[in-house]
Amino acid sequence: MLFPVRMKIILMFKLERHIKFFVCTVLFITLMFSGYLYFFVHDKPSVADDLKLVETITLQKTDIQQSIKLIGTIRSQHLTTLIAKGTGVFDALAIPGQLVHKGDLIAKINNPHLEKNLQYSESIEKIAKIQFDRFDSFIKTGYVSAKEVEEKKQAWIETQKEIGRLNSDLDNLRFFAPFDGVVGVFKKREGMQVNAGEQVVSIYDPATLMVDIDIPCTNLPALKVGQEVHVLKKTYLLSHLQNMIDDETHMCPADISIACKKCLIGSNVDVDLVVRERKQTLVVPLEAIFLRNGNSFVYVVKKGKTALVEVKTGLRNKAQVEVVSGLHAGQQLIIKGQERLYPDMPVKIFKQPVQDA
């Protein structure tokens, strides 16, 4: 009885060893197969993944402008400074920044001596008028002669002339707005003494602005009135161009009329003046062109491979250049990824991901 039990135990132990061996074998084979899939199948790059990635554009004809950078100063087309024509004490009747209309009284110079003389002359004129009227009424009675009447008339006229002169002198001490505009900063404070010839205040119209620029005169042959100009991210036209050299700047003055509500008069702005322009020509990014032995080249894609093309360039600006020969519309031009390229090299074109609207 003992022997069969022992044999059964031995058989069960051997069976358990075989089962463990089988399980280990299956696990080993599974791990080996998984490793093969992971290293040799799953992550094995395709032929397309090995290709050099480049970015391209399709060449089309467009316009290009070549400009020169200048610095301009914002001015008001209607700007004047009022000058004192007499002497006296200053009296401001408006405040800086106030909007005034043409003919409005802005300030005046008080001159008590002139004012008293005017009052005195007005009194004399009244007396002279009474005397003339009295003598004129007596001429028919024969109590006065025609000569005496004429003398009284001339005396009256002289007093009127004196009043007119004094009123003119007083008007010269008053400052009226010459046009609709804004009052600038007063040069004199209220109560200060003002002498003839001194500046009092400026008047300007912020609705009529212009930009003064000085252009290198070598560019004059390519310029004309109406030339396109870029100021403050807007496009304007050249309003005026002088065919003369300024003695101080040794440049040729010009100006551009602009519309700007927030511009500060007297401030400087960047100006891009278009000096040359081509319509409907091939234009490529500057980054697409590179030099070899002093000549300009680009890479294009033909049937999935690169092709080296020599080009001749024309106008250029800060970002683009005109190609006058070597390329034609419709070609795929490589603009990024030119590093380590060579002719007939297979490449993959980068495609921008489509964004949802």
C-alpha cells in the first residue's frame, strides 16, 4: 500500500515541474515576441519618416515695394504764433488747450495810457462835433463865415482820425484767433509786462496735421508728389516735395498730410517712403535665398526631391526680394529647412495643421 502512494506523490511532483516549465517557456516566448514587436516592428521608422522635413510655399506673382526709412516730425498745417505789437500788462482771456473759433478774443495787453488817451479824444471829438454843428447852423444867418465852418469841420475830422489811430493801437494789443483751432501754452503769465515783438501764444489746428521729413536728394529722381508713404501703420501719399537742398540739413524737404486724433504735435515718427515698386512679379522671402560663390540660389521641390536653382534678384525690402529670373509661378519653393540639403535629395513637405474654425 505504501508503494502506490509514494509513486503517486512522485508522479504529481513531476507533473508540477512540467507545468512550471511549460508556463515559463510560454512566458519567455511571449516576452521575446513582444520585444521583437517593440524594437523591430512597432518603432521601426518608415522610409517617409527618414526624409528631411522642409517647409515650402507655392510661388505666385504679387507686388513688391522698396522703401527708405526716415524720421519725420508731426506738425500742424495751421499753426501760428501771435506776436505783441505794443507794450503793456498781459491779460489772458482763454486757457491753454481751449478750442476757439476764428475771431475769438484770446488775450489782450492792458495799456492805461492809451485807454485814457482814447477817452480824452472821444470827449474832444464830441465837443468838436457840437461846435461844427453850431457853426454850420449859423452860416445861413451870416454870423459866421464859410471859412470858420470849414475850420470847425476839419477840427472835428482830426479828432476822428485820432480816435481811429488810438483804436488801431488798442486793437494791436488784442489777440484774436486767426482760424478755428486750439490755444497753445502762453509765453507770458497774466500780469507780466509785455514788450512789442515778444511772442505771446500759439494757435494750432489739430485736425490738419502733416509730417515733415528730410529726404536724401539722391532719391529725388525716383520720387514724385503722390508717392506712397507708410506712417503709423497707415498708408498716405507724399503731399509736397521740394526740388532744392536745405542749407542746414543738406537734404530735400517734403511733407505728408496725415489724419491722427491722438498724435502729439512736435513728436517724431518713423516714415517708410516707397522709392520703387514692381507690380505682379515673383516675390520670395529673404530667408529662402542663400549665396554660393557670390551667386544667389534657392531650393525647390520637384517630384519629392530637391532641385538647386540659381536666381537673379531685383527689388528687395526688409522681408522679401524680387526674383527676375530662374523661377516661375507654381513652383514649390523651400523657405525653411535648407540646412544640409543637396540636389536630388528626397524630402518631406511640412504641412501646417488644420485649425478648427
